[in-house]
Amino acid sequence: MQFRYVVTGLAVVMSLAGCQRTSYDYNNNTSNNPGYTPPLQAQPVPSVQSGALPPPGGASGSQFPSAPASATPGGTDMASAAPPTTALDVTKESMVGNWRVSNGGANCDMFLTLTNLGSGSRGGTRCCSSELTAMGSWEVSGKMVLFKNRSGDTIGRVYKSADARFDGTTNSGQPLSLSR
């Protein structure tokens, strides 16, 4: 029985022998100390100017900026673009899950859920570029799937072109395709 206590005591002593206390002397602030960094010198600050701001809305006097001439650079409203006649029927349930996205030559991931968010369902992207980085929701509208940003504006749309493939465009006109 004593042998067990001797072995346990020896193991404790050997494990503590490997520990070594290290500390840093913060009071030894000399240039000979390799860890010493001299304090920064104060820098002059330029004077602050003051003056009146122009009225809201600028020179026009209007509180709001003028609306853009068209919804997209191409001049057509992409949110109301119709799918081709060859588009297949889409159900919301068939869209749920992970999709591989090809957008403008780059690849990323898209995740679609059935959790309600505004008028659509929650969705998001990972490692995407362009408008798709702001995706927050999606919804099925006829034979189209609309992707929306966090403000509810449509940023892209796709239609079902094959069993596990969707094709379409973003608002900037970049080709967009989803596949599993």
C-alpha cells in the first residue's frame, strides 16, 4: 500500500518539476531590455473648422433625391421579366436546401429555407459576389424564383431549365445558374 503512495508522490513531484514560473519585469523599462518599447511622442493636431451646412436636398430644395429613369442599367425592369416558354414548373418545397451558384464566372453557395421573412422565405449566400452578397430572402412567383436583398428589392431571378438546374440573371445582367 505504501508503494502506491510513493509512486503517486513521485509522479506529482516530477510533474511539478517540469513547471517553471516565468514573469516579465514591467518596472525594468530600459533600452537594454529586449521587450522594451519607448512611449509614443505626442503629435500636433490641426485646428478644427466650423461652418454652416447646406440645406437638406442641396440646391434643388427637395427633401428627396430624384428617382432613377429605369430600374436597371439595361433599361428594362428585370423584376417583371417573364421566363422563357420552356421553363418548368417550380414549387417552393423543391427549392429548399443547398445550391451551387455560378454567377458571372464565379462560384458560390446558396442556402434556401422555408422560414418566413417578409413576403418570402429566408435565404442566404456564402462566398458570392455582386448583388448576391446582399441576398436575404427568396420567393416563387409563377415559374420564376426571385432572390431579394434585405430591403425586399429583387436582385436576381431564375427559372427551372432542367430537373436540378435553374438559369437566369441578376439585376446587373450577369448570368446566374443554380445546380445541385
